[in-house]
Amino acid sequence: MNLAPVIGAPYGSVFELKHGKLVRVAGGLKPVLDIGAMTSAMPENNNRELVDSNTAQKLSVEDIQQMQGDGKTGAEIIKALTESSDTYAGKTEFSKQKYLRRKIEK
């Protein structure tokens, strides 16, 4: 992999692998948390019923590696992860943002 785009980039720059090349992402990949909107109304969902049994995610490591090999972007892979999760829809907005933040960092 050619690391030339990284040289001279400002500290904290975020890069994404697109079609085998590193491309700088403007604005980073962190989801924006609007805490005011989350606390202004009672949440529709709560995490009371969620059980962490590692069976909610239907995509395997091999599936994700295949997607990476096919040249899918990080955003497309994260979208596939959220769509294939049995518990994502039932999470609170704060938990969804936390989940997305962890997946983006990976």
C-alpha cells in the first residue's frame, strides 16, 4: 500500500481506503452527537431487553474481509453491519451513536 498521501498531512487527519488507495476524508468520520435532542424527549427504546451474547451480528469476519477485498468503503461496511444486527434497531439513540463510533474507529 502506498503511504504517500499520509506524508505531510496534518496531525489527526483521517484516511479511508478506497479501491486500494488511501484517500483523506474531509471532516473525519466521527458521528456528530446531538445530546440536546437526545435528552429533550423520552427515548422510544431502552437497552433493558438487550443481551450481549455475541449472536446479534449476522456478518462474520470473513464476510467483512470479503467486503474489504471487494473495495467497499468503510461507510458501506458500517451500514451493512448495522443492517445485519438484530439489536441495532432496538437501541437508544445514544447507544446507536456509541456503536457507530466504535465501528468507525475499527
